[in-house]
Amino acid sequence: MKQKKTKKQWSLFFTGSIAIILKNIENGMQISLYDAEKNRYDYSVTESFVVEPNETWVLDDAGDDRITIITCTDDGSQRLVVTGALKRK
């Protein structure tokens, strides 16, 4: 897993078995991440969609606190994108 963090926006790129989980994800499901200091960040899935590999706009800073997770589709020809909004405590 590679990660890029700017502000409270995360972009994650997964390969392998996580792709199986992501293709079955639904809006409203929770994603939890922990940073190096063991702080927990909970996100609620807001959307899931497929794009072409050259559609890098999905990584643009949206100006809010969100997570963007990207993996390949089953045949590797496209990218599955899952976004989630940070839940406030």
C-alpha cells in the first residue's frame, strides 16, 4: 500500500486481496484507518465508481476531508475508485 497525505485527505493505492473487498463495498459502509501515532480516522463510503487509468482527476484535492481508495478492476483495464467522508467525533 502506498499512501499520500495532504491536509486530512488520504489517497490509497491497493493491490491484491483488498481489491476483492473494495468491489463489494457499498455507500454508508465504514472504513477505519490508523496513523503512526495510533490515532483512528473513521470514514463513511460516499461513492464507488470505475474510471479509465488515465483519469487522474480522481486524485485532485477536493478541498474537504476525504479518503480516496483506488485499485484495479478484475481484468486490470480500469480503476475502481472508492471515496469516503471523514466522520466527525
